[in-house]
Amino acid sequence: MATLEISLSRAHKIAERLSILMKDTLEEAKTASEVVSFSARPSPSSISALATRGEDAVTLSSLAHSYALAWVVVRSAIASENHKRGIDAMLAKLEVLNKITAAYKVMVTTSKTDGYLPLEVGGYVPESGSYGFNLVVNPVKDITELLQSKLKVLQRESIELSDSISDANAHKLTLELPDDIAEKVIS
């Protein structure tokens, strides 16, 4: 077994590599196990080659299973470390901040219009106008500076939180992986 002392960021990369190895290996196993049809009686060498392909498919499936087990080890270590360092909570908060920031960006953009919004953005249904169409007055036009100020605060908070997450991902964790797998995922 190989003992690896790596950062959380690197652990994410290793999990990604293991996932790719597992997918590719399963694809090879699937190809090796495809049914072959013969229009005539197969020769003994053809039957031998098919038996070898079947053995290869089993070997590849077993290898893919080993990659999957190693992936579980890595992802479990990442989850544990994320929780211990509060990264999971920071990621949840960042997701909410990004959604609120996106909403503020829409309002700031809208507030810069000429005072009219499409019906679905206005938030209420106006009465029909005398010319047969509806106009919705922009309810946020006069508070553009306030919205921009709040948006800047949200963006700053989002950047600070992203930096904290990045710093937390630099912390080291210890993993134990089989030597042959560690050799394939560590550069």
C-alpha cells in the first residue's frame, strides 16, 4: 500500500483520474466481452482468441472495480476533511451567495434600462393600455446606486469566501491506496 500525503485539491484531481480510469477500463471490458457471430464453424484459434477476450474482460472488470474502490477511499477522505475544515458549509454558503449575486446583477442591469421592463420581470400585471399593449414601469430605476453598492459587497464576500475555500483545500490529508493504483494516479 502506498501512503500519500496530499492536499485536498490534489485529492480532487486523483478522484477525477480514478473516475476516468474506471470509465475507460469498463469500456474496454465491454468491448472485450462483445458477442461475436460466425457464419461458419469457428476455427480452434478463433475459439482460443475469444476465450482470451473473455478472460481479458473479466480482468478488466476486476481492475475497474479496484479503481472504484480506490475512488470511494479518496472521495470519503475528501468528504471527511471538507467537513472537518468547514469547507462543506463554506461551499453551501458560496452557492447561495452566487445565486443572490446573480439576482442583484439582473436588478442592476434592469435598473439601467429606460424605465420599462418586460411584463414577466415587472412582478405585476398592469391594466391594458389604450393602445392595446402593456407597459410595466421599472420599479428599481431610482435605486441603481444602492443595488450596485449591495452587489459590490456580495461580490467581495463571494471572493473572500472563495479564497477561504481555496486556502482550506491546501491542507494536507493522508490516503492509502494500492501501489499499482497510486502509481497510475500520481504524477
